[in-house]
Amino acid sequence: MTASFTVIELVGGILSDSLALMSDAGHMFTDTLAIGLSLAAMKVAMRPANAGKTFGYLRAEILAALVNGASLVFISVLIIYESWRRLTSPPEIDANLMLIVASLGLVANGAGVYLLHDRSKATLNERGAFLHMFGDLLSSVAVIVGALVMIVADVWIVDPILSVMISVIILAGAWKLVTQSTSILLESTPSHIDLEDLSKGLMGIDGVTGIHDLHVWTLSSGLHAMSAHLVVKDRMLSDCSGVVQMGESMLRERFGISHTTIQVECDRCEEAACVFDHHK
């Protein structure tokens, strides 16, 4: 459906000479690619892990989200550039044709937003697809309002102004998507996790005297991982399982982290061969 209306809006934009309509067509074209890319990425992400890719293909969704966001940024910049050119000498627009085509686009985009709304917060990839469709919906509304203004008042400069407004709105959402995707690919600490609070939680476990090499990152949307070295009081290795279990339980309940790797070390052992070095 999105692909069909892309062609309809492009033809309508060319015939009416409306940049706003052609911009919306360009955006819908990226939607078609984005939705296809999102579906492919979700299918790839479901593949099981193997010896070559021990984490599986979970990052495929993040890569797709990054491509979606980057494509939106690129399209928005192009539209703003062309709008700036038209502001100095706005052409006459066939506003009636523009209104008809934009109204059809509104129906199509409204249906897409409705279908994707419930999944818009599930993953970054799905959020990217939703932002594409929501951006198209806003575009259609703006184009309809602009067409009505031009029909009533013959103010042709409305067309490039609308194009800029639409692009800025889309650009804001796209930029957030790009920064979130990049942050995950750089394995940054998830924004909702306070690393100091997490460290205090681990230090609060009975017997833990120190912690180092603490890392928390995101594997894919909603799936976080942590690794750390815990320094404990001198004890038998078999007695350390309780420390690990308490750490895993705390991380899961307080921070929602289920993928953990905890290495236990001791300050000193009775046997000289059991002395371990650790970072202060």
C-alpha cells in the first residue's frame, strides 16, 4: 500500500508542481524501503547463535534502525535545501490536485500508523518504522492544510514553508533514532541504568569487598548485559556460588539485566598459588 501511494503522490506532486507533495512522496519511498528492511532485520535477528556469532544476530535490528534514521536525515536535508530555493521564487501550484492526492495519502498513512502504534515502543527497529509512518501522516495533514490555504488565498509560498516544517519534525525524530542506535552499537551504558547505583548494589552483597571491570551494555532493544569482577573475602571457591546467585538476582530484579557474567576473585588465599591480582 505504501509503495502504491508513493507513486500516486510523486505523480501528483509533479503534475501540481508541489514540493510538499513530492517531499511526502520521497518520504513514503524511504518508508517502503524502511519497512522492508525492518521485516528482514527482524527475521535475521531470530536466527540462533553459532560458533562464529556467539550473540546471534540481535544487532541486525539496531543496524536496520540506524539505516532508517540516517535515510530520514538525508531526505529531510534535501527537502530543506530545495525549500530554501523555492522561498525566493515560489511557483504557482495546482492546489486542487494537491488537496485530492494529499487526502488519499492521509487515509493510507493513517491506516499504517494505526497498525504500527501498538508496536512503536517494542524495539528501536519497530520504532523507526513507526516514525516513518507517523512522519508521513503529519506530512499529509500539513499538505492538506496548505492546499486549502492556497485555494482560498493564492499564497504559493505556503508550499515551501510546509516542506521545511515537515522536514524539521521528521529530522528531530530521525536524529534521536540515529543517536540511540549509535549508542547501542558503541556499547554505551543504557541511559536508564545508573552505573554507580548498580555498583553499590553489588558491593552490598555479603562478603564482597571490591569490584572492578564493571561493564553494562545493550545487546538489542530491551536486552541488556553486564560483566564484572567481584572481589570477596578469602573463602573456598565452592562457597562463592552464593555470591554469584545473589548478584544475578539483584541485577535481574532491580535493573532488569538477565544476561550476566560475574567473575569472583579473592584478596588472598592460604596457599601462595591462590593469590590473585585485581585492579584497585
